[in-house]
Amino acid sequence: MSLVLSQIINAVMLGCTYSLVAIGFSLFFGVMDVVVFCAGDVAIFGAFSIMALVGIVFLQPILDAVFPHYVTIFLLVSLSSVTTAFLMLLMYRIVIKPFEGKSPLMPLLSTIAAGIALSELIGIFYPQGRNPQAFPQLLPSDVMIPGIMLSERNLIIILATIVLVTMLYWFVNKTKLGLSIQAVSQNKEAAIMIGINRQLSITITFLIGGLILGIGGFLVASYSNIVRFDMGAMYGLKGFSAAVVGGLGSIYGAIVGGMLIAFIEVFVSAFIPGGTAYASIAAFLVVVIFILFRPEGIIGEKTVEKV
Amino acid sequence: MHKTSLFSQNVAISILVSFTGCALLYIALIGPIIAALAVLILALTLMVVAERTGKVEHLYRALACHQGKSLTVIIVFVLILPLILSNNYLLHVAVMGGIYSIVALGLNFQVGTGMVNFATAAFFGTGAYTSALLAINFGLSPWLTTVFGMVAAASLGIIFGFPALKTRGYYLSLITMSLQIIFTLMIINTSWLGGPNGIPNIPAYSLGATSLRMPIIIFGMDFPYQANYLYLVYSLLGLAMFVALRLHNSRTGLAWNAIEQDEIVAITQGINLTKSKLLAFALGAAFAGLAGGLYGHYTSFIGVEDFDFSKSLVFICMVLLGGMDNPLGVVLGALMLTIIDEKLRDFADYRMLMYSVILIIILLARPQGLLPKRIRIYQAAKSIVNLKI
């Protein structure tokens, strides 16, 4: 019983990290109709930027001396996610905006290329960047309830995701800016016609998406304890798969999809003998089956193509 | 203008163009990395200038009228390549360029149908693994196993092509990416496929009793064994090019492009979507499978890293650089990228960075590639000569 429970907690944590990336994909897809494939690499860049910040001598001790430990972590994560937010904006300017109104495959290819370029740059410029790096344990890992793996760290990962999603929900549904983003993603022309600043909505979406990705990167690095420069591609692909399985463009769909993929992966590797090697294969097979038989996702409306 | 003078002028142009192309490739091959990049930029500049001044139509017409002459120049160039290349390594690069060109030609069928396939490396790998395993475990002749590899790759192509019937665009790309990753993971996890260690000691092709992996002696001159493979690979590339060009100009090729433009319109025109799409996948995969077999029997070792996702991306890069849906451009793109890639061998850390930067620059600056796709002319080449210019 405790094995099942701890596996469920494990899956929920993994699902949280996938959901955050999937939310990023869904936000960008909603507002621009493009799949931004460098999202995973941007998230991993966030994790590396935290490592770089921690690596600065005296920065963490000074902060720790002034503030309580949690505030220090909060400051570090905020700083790095602001970096990723602006990085995402930069990506938008370089590899997404020039392809507006052209074949949708061009931004797909350019963002894949940008993601590889970003991860390779990490590999080249971060000291020993090509080796797996141990991620500094910023979150306390005291086990709270023995036997079911519910440590403080795990709780923080889950709570942080819930808080983030709630804030995003509030922003998208209750603020004027959030509503304008929704309007742009529902109907571009009509939104412009009623006087919505489309460019501003897109910029804000990319900033917020980048912020979420940065936090997602921090959480996934804390979860797995190890970061690699080329982790982003796989992480991004899982996040995109989660977004598609849940329903591309829907924030709730992203969470459902992320959880589904994480549960499949964790349960295949935990309960099928020799399943660890096949966990990713099972997850991707589910994605293929979903795209073939329910391309609109779990949550999502069927769209009929108009001529 | 007199017909005769126009005729001789066109002959001169077609010979000159093909000779320049060969010479530029040769300079890129023997020179340092700077030379290769300079050749690429020079070629692009020449193309842009030719397009701006409208000369490019003239060039194409001249080439179309005198294909035989330009073909002769290229054949002579390939034949004397072992003579004018100073070392075996450069020959090896040329052989690899030929192999990758065949793969890129295959991928071009799918791209021309509007399906960007991220699983080309899986087809390439299927050909290589099938051929290698059959040759090692059953002692079959590598010639025969290469054909089996092609068949296996084509079958996989049909399986991977089925999703294309139901989805397209992003969804199709995601499916091919997933399938590519599943392929890589399956190879790593399956011990009889060599797992992460790969398959060593793959037998070479042999003609009669002489193995192609032996140095040859022609007219009393010693040639390294790469020369054998150079001739083999480039004759197969010529065959592949012939098939690709014929298909491109046939109704099948036209149907593929119609599907790329608009699927619904294509259906209303009576194009059989299922048949066309599956054919594009099966044929493309067969090309990749052939190249895979050649690769395995040439290098005598295959490992899983030769067939992973980044390799698929490299193939897409080749097609984009050369020019989507232009078989000649695709081959040029594949050759150029292979040369540049091999030149970067000393800076291995920068290879993927370079690929991604090149891809972004092409997409931003010249999305139609080195040689853009052409509007088809459905008249015999002879009747065009008679047109007054």
C-alpha cells in the first residue's frame, strides 16, 4: 500500500513539472497558433541560471544572513524566472515573429533549432556543461511521513504548482490583460477590431509563459537532483505531448495531460518488471494513440476544418 | 538570334554551369572550413544575383536542353575524383555525402507532400540494422541484404505513414518525433540489436571474389578502397536521382505538390490521398533504407547514435538548405552540409550549434533554399529551344 501511495506522490510531482511546461506550450499556442519547441530548453536554462546564481561566491550566504532561507530561495527563483521570461521574449522576437502568417512548419523548425542552439550554448559556456550537474539542494528534504516519500521538498513542488496555476487562473480570467489574451487567442481579427493591443497581449503571454517555464525548470531540477544541458529537448517533448493529450490551447487540459503522462511513466517503471527502460516508450505510444484517435485531447472541442 | 549560335551558347552555358558546380564542391571538399563556408555563401550570392537579373531562367533552360552534356561533366568529375583527391579521408567524406544525399532525396518526397518527417533517421537505421544483421547472422550476400533492408525500411515507412492519413501539420510532426524516439529507445533496450554498443564487423560488399574493402588497381595505379565505394554510392545516387526526377515530373509528383498546397482541394481534384501519402512515405523510406544498407556495409560499424533524433534533424536541414522539393538542390544541400559537418569534426562540440544556427539563418533569410523549387514546364525540352528569346 505504501508503495502505491509513494508512487502516486511521485507521479503527481512529475506531473506537476510536466504540467508547467504544457501550460507554457498551451499559452503560446493559444495566442500565436505556433508550437514553441524551445520551451523545454528555456526551462532547463532556468535551472542552469539558478545554479549559476548559487555558484556566485557569497551571494547565497549574504542573502541567507539577511533573509530567512525560504525568502532566499524565492529571490533566487524569481531572478532566474525573470531571466527566462526575457529569454522567451527574445526567442519570440528572433524565431517566432518573423514567421507570422507563413507556413506553420517554419516556426516549428526554427524553434527546434533555437532550442538546440540554447542547450548547446549551455553545454559550451557553462563550466563542464556537457557533464551531468548535481543540482544544489535548495529545498529541504526532510521526510515528513516515513514510508510514503512525502518530504518537504515534494510538498513544496506540489504546492508551488498549485499556487502558480491558481495565480494564472486568476490572471487569465479576472484581469483585463488576461481577458485580452483570451480574446486574442479566440479570434485574432475580432480582438484587434474591438481595440485590443494584440502585440502587447502576445508580449505579456510570452513573458508569463517564460516565467512559468523558469519555475518549472527549477522544480524539475529539484525533483530529479541532476540536470543535463540536453535535458530540455526531452522535457519539452513530454510537455508538448502532455499539452496535446490534454487538449492544445487549454490550461486545464495541460494539467490533465501532464498528470496522465506522468502517471503512465511512473506506473510502468514501478509495476511492470523491467519497465524502467520502457517508461518513455509507453508514454509516447499513448501520445501517438491519442493524436490518432482523439486529436482534440481530453479537454477540448473538436474543430471542423473550413475550406 | 540564329538558332545555331543560340545552340552553341546553350551548350557552353550548360557545360560551364555544371563545371562550376563541381569545381565549387571540390574546393569546399579540399579546403579548410572557411573555404567550405565561403563556397556556400558564394553559391547563394550567385543564385540571388542570377534570380534578380532574371538570368536563372536562361540557365535552367540551357541545362534542360543539354542535360547530356552537363551529366557528362559530372560523371567525369566523379570518375576522376579519386585521382585528384590527395587523401583517403576526403574520399570518405565524398562517399558519406553521396549516402546522405540518397537519404535526403527520400525525405524530399515527404516534404514535397507537406509532411515534415522527423523519423528519417529511423528509416535509415532500419535499412542499416536489417542489412547488417541478416548479413552477419545468416551469412547472406550484402547485395541481397541491402534489398531486404530497403524492403524493411519501406514497410516501416508505410507503418509510420498511416498516422499521416489522419493528421497533419504539428500533430504529424509530433507523431514522427515520438516514433523516432521510440525507435531509438527500442534499439538501446534490445540486446540482439546490439543495444547501446552497436554492431561491429559488418561484412563488405564483394564483386565475385574481390571484396570492395580491398584497394583496387586501375591502369597500374593504386586506389584506396574508398574509391570502390565512391563509384558504387554515386552510381546508386545517380539512379536515385533519376527516379526522383522522373517522379517529380510525373503525375505522382504533381499530386504530391497538390496535397502540399491544399489537401481538400487535392481531394476534390480526384487525387487519392491515401495512396499518394503512403507512396511518399514508402518510397522515401526505401531510399533511406538503401542508404542505410550502404552505410553499414561501408563503415562496417553501426551504432544507435547514427540514427537518433538529431540525425533526423540534420536530414531536414539538408533538404531545407538545398531547397525543398527540388531534387538537384536537395543533393547539393546534402553534399554541402556533409562537407561542412566533416570539417567541423575538430570542433565536435560546436556541430549541433552550427546546424541549428544554419537552420535558423536559412529559415529567416532564404526559406526556399539554395535552389528554390521550380514551376513545372510540361512541354518537351526541344520545343522550348524554338521559342524566340
